[in-house]
Amino acid sequence: MNQKHLLNALGNVDETYIENAASTIGKSTSGIRLRRRLPAALIAAMLAMLLMGAGVVAVIYGDSIQSWFGHYFGLVTGQEMSEGQSALIDHLSQDISQSQTVGETIVTVDSVTVGDDSFYLLLRVKGTELSNRHSYSFDGVTLEVSPDPMEDVDGIGSHGIQYHGLDGDGAALLLMDYSYATQEEFEIDPSPLEVHLILEDFMRSPQTDKRKMVTEGIWEFNFTIDRSQPPASISLPDTEVMAMNLELREEVPVLLTNIELTNTGIRFQYDYSEGTISLESHLDILLKTGASINYSDGAGTPLGDGTTLNCSYHWMIPVNLDEVEAVKVGETIIPVPQPNS
């Protein structure tokens, strides 16, 4: 399969992530990176939340990544987190609380939520006057991790960063995510992860004008993430789903194998040697409450046999597996075994 086929293999490919993947952790990569576009209703809810004012945002977000995910869970599902869901987020989250100041701008790496092949960082920026009329970002972001999960192994890794409004103190909140997939079978690495993060030039983006410099400078951080307590996982049976063969222009059955559901995402494999296969973007986790949570991003990379695509997707929010009813891939429902069943 050539590179064009590989880029089409899972569909919903964000070219920005493909272009940036090679620079993510300092080495060349092979594979595809996927990022789901947020539903229009969710974007509208976020915009409405921002227009309510900074005081309301403070109540919503609280002062940690746990509080942020609590608010985000409500936006995505229309429900409040259960005690079990809150306990899971607490279990997977760690305090970092490192700050660097350039001029009047203070950037803080607040906290992190950790998956087995991914993590989320909550960043806060304050010390300069910010406005809800603008969005904010950094002009340059460099992320290096050690041990490098792709050292001596081909694969793909990337990071993204999204602005999520101001808190009650007027600080900008940004959520950064990192994930990877390799051309080898996945193995959990419980060793500490050393992270080197460089953020360059804090910018604002008005609705009409070009981006404008807020503070010129570099904020540099070194911190350690504890991975000794990885997310829980459940193995699911091999399942046939329907997917689009882009060469035949018709739906064909595709067998997903080695399916592993975790608190933070789902991994599976399939044979892509029979043509260019597009798995549509309908990948959801279904909760017992009737709510559903979509995937936020994913990656696919071929294994060494040249026929198997190794895929890893991540949920928009980490999920307590005791509260999961099923996984939905397209129109196919894969029931999740219940505790003590």
C-alpha cells in the first residue's frame, strides 16, 4: 500500500497533523493522524458558555484539570459526572504546578491526566489583560518525551493545543494533548515519563484581524509524569463492521481484531491489504445512562507484516468502564462485558 492509500485508510484525516507529526518528538514518523471535528452543537455550547462571562466560567472550570473535565463532560453528554466518573478522573490526574514568567505573562503547567499511550495537559496563562473577545495560543510549541516510545521503532506521534476560554481570575485556559501509535504491538510502559515542553510567543487571534503578539518570549518546562497506575482495560471480541472501500466505491465487511477498550480510548487492528478502507468517523462509547461520548483523535500505523493497520483512538473524555454499555463503530454495536457477568 502506498502513502496515498495509507492516508485514506481511516478517513477524517487532518492534514495539519500529518504535516506536523514528524516534528512532534524529534524523529521521522510513519502513519496517519486523525482529529475529529467537534459537533456544531458542542461548539455552540462552548461559545455560549464563553459569552456568559468570566465569573460563570470560574464556577464551571474550578482550579484543576479534574474540574475542567467535569465541565466538559456536561457539555458533551448533557449530564453531570457520577461519583465513579469523578473518581476515575481524579485517579488518572496529577498536579504539576510549574510556572514561568516572561515580562508580565505567567504560564503555568497546571495538571495532567494520563492515559497509557496519551496524556492531557491543562495550561493557564495570566499576568496580562486578556479578553473574551479573543482566542489565545502560542506561536510555537515543542514537546519532547523520554523514554521516547518510538525510539528505534517507526510510528506516529503528535500533540495539539486548544484554547478553552478564561477562568474567573482572567487566566486563559488551554488544553494540550499528546498521543502516539507505533509499528509494533502495544505494550504498557509504567516507567516515569520525562517531559520537556517549550512554548514560544503568546498570541491572540481576534475575530477579524490577523494574529497579534501579546508577549514575545519563551517559556520552558521540565516535569515528570507518573505512569505507574495505567488506565483499566477490557478486551472485546473480534467484530466485523462495514467500511467503505474507496477503490471499489462500495461498503465492504472489515474484521476488527485485538480490540482493547480502556478508560481513555480504544485500540484495534484490521487487514488493509485488500484496498483502501475508510472507517467512517462514527466511533462512540455508549454509557448506561443513554449518553454517548465520541472520539477526539486517533492514529493508525502499519505493523511490520505490511498488511495490518494498528489503530489507536482516544475518547473526548476519560470514561469509567463500569458505566459503559457498549462501543459503537458505524452502525455496529459491540457490547462491553459487565462487572461480575
